[in-house]
Amino acid sequence: MSKNPYLLVIGGVFALFIAMSIGRFAYTPILPFMQQDTGFSTRFAGYLASSNYAGYLVGAVIASIVPLKRHRAILLRITIIISILLTLVMGLTYSYTVWMVWRFLSGITSALVFVLASSLILDQLAKQRKLSLVGIMYGGVGLGIFVSGLLVPLLIKNYQYEGAWIGLAGLAAVLSIIVFLTVKEDHSEPAISPVAESSKQSKTPKWLPWLLVAYGLEGLGYIVTGTFIVAIAEHTPAFSGNATSVWVLVGLAAIPSCVIWAYFGSKHGYMLSLMILLIIQSIGIALPALSESSTSFYISAILFGATFMGVTTLATAFARNKNPHGSARVIAIMTTIYALGQMIGPSIAGVLATETESYSLALVGAASVVFVGALFLMPLIKHERLENKNDVN
């Protein structure tokens, strides 16, 4: 078993690349081409996205109920294999109903991979006092979005949308080898007695509800851009079949974002950094509703990419610091609330876009929700400042 924290983080990068960037977010750049070839409506596009996020919710709930302290590495491998197979069959089937089932199951595996990889790697990094490396791991989502954003147009040009799903599944299969070789269980971890652990978790900490509300509102708001930004750009005159370039920019901005936000969080406080981040993100979400120029979309993509995984980095690092002995459970609870917002967002946006024949109202609404989420962090900023003062004293 490798004790090298850098190898562990590289494994985490590709685990999230496979399950999140491909298993979850590949739908975003492929969506407009699927619509073009199959003719399904924007309303159905929202429902198909929501089925994936409903699965993500179920996966997060499973992770929060089932104790995940042992055999996490084995479970991670199994869920990654299933995630790859579910991406593959999206290109081999043509039924709307079957697609809903595949995307639902893919959501379950994405959530399980996220919770398993996060808790397993965070625990080992914390033990080695290398928690600052967590930003690199979450940057894997941005790297995957960037790579898939470049590959999807090439695959579709040669093999249609079916080939995009199959090609990305093939890439994921190759990358899974790296994950299996680098992410392993740390059997030297001291056992935590169930009594001690349950006593620490018996009371809900005062900080958790505020963080959960903010995190849930972020899930509800960010996912509208996360699902539809390429489709919105595709329907805009400024883009002539080059809308996937917007998604490439999202990924490019996301790659370094987690490291940058982790640094800001450690320097200036995780919750203050998170509030600033959410305000910046809300501006990015609203931009395409205010202007349909390509510049507006590109700035929106950069602001969105630079923030959406930073949320996860800051929120999970804060929660891990507050509850070091129950990281898997706390991250799973947070992911559940986040997933609940994600599940609702695309369906509402799809309906609004269909009824108004525009995405503008959906984008402004999503931006407002994220901004309100930022306001819920204000009590936590005070809490964190007081705690840091006490630590200094």
C-alpha cells in the first residue's frame, strides 16, 4: 500500500474525473446534439438531468445511512466500474425511459464515488497533515470537464452523440486503472469505537444547519448553468455550432480553482471565502440572461468554472475540520442536501424555459438562489472568527 499522499491525490483526481466529469457532467456538452438527433424537448432534457440528480440524492442518502468506515477502497472500485458501464450504455440504447433509468443509476454511483473518494482520501491526508492537497483532488472535476469538452465535438463529428458516450466510457476505463493502483485503504488507521463515534454525532452541531441550507441552495442554483449552459449557447446566434467551447472554458477555469479557494480558505476563513465565492458565482450565472454576446457567455463560463467545485472544496474542508472522526457521514449528509437542490433545479429550469421560450428567467432565478445561500453563511463567518481567536489565545 502506497503511503505517498501525492499518488493518493492523483487517484482521487481520476476517480472524480470518471464519476463526476464523465458519469455526471458529460451530459451537458452532449445534450444539444442528443436533442438535435432525437428531437426531445427542453422539458424532457430537464427531466433527464433531474433523473441523474435524483439518483445522486439516493446515492448520498445511502452513503449517509450505511457506515462507510471499512472496505471503502473496494466499494470505490465497484462503483467506478458500474459508473463506466452506465456511461457506455447511454450510447447503446435509444429509449427515453431507459435513458432515465441509466441516468438515475449513474447518479447513484456518482454520489457514492464522491463520498467514498472524499472521505477515504481526506482521512489519509489529514492523518499525514497534507489536507492542503485536497484542492488538487477536487480539481479533477475541472480537468475532466476540460478534456471531455474537447473530446465531445471530435467524437460527435465522427461517431454522432452515441460515439461520444462510448468514447468517454473508454477513456474512463483506461483512467480507472490509475485509481485502482493508487487509492487503497489505510489499515493503520486507529479504530474509532462506535460508542465514541456515536456520542460525537448524537447532537447536531450548531454550525451544520446553516451550512446545509447554504449548500442546498447552491445545489439548486448552480446546476441550472451546470446542465444547460452549452444548450443555451447553442441556441444563441453568437455561437455557430461552437457552443462546446463554453464548456471547455468551464473546465479550464475549474482546474486550478480548488487549490486557489483552499488557499484562501486556510488564510482568510473557509466560510468568508465561501460567501465571496457564491456571490461571484451568482453574477456568473446571471450574465447570459443579461447579454447574449459570446463575451458574456465566456465570462459566465470562467466565473462558473472558477467557483462551482470551490464550493465543495471549502465546505467539505470546513466540515472535515469540525468533525474529524465522522467525515464520511457529514460529507454524505451535505451531499444529500446538495443533491436535493440539484434534483429540483433542472426540472424547474426546463419547465420555465419551455413556458417562456427563454432561459433568462431560469438563470436569474438560479442566480438569486445562490446569492441567498451566500447570506446564510454570515453566522458561520462570525462562528469561525471567534473559534480562530480562541485558538490563538
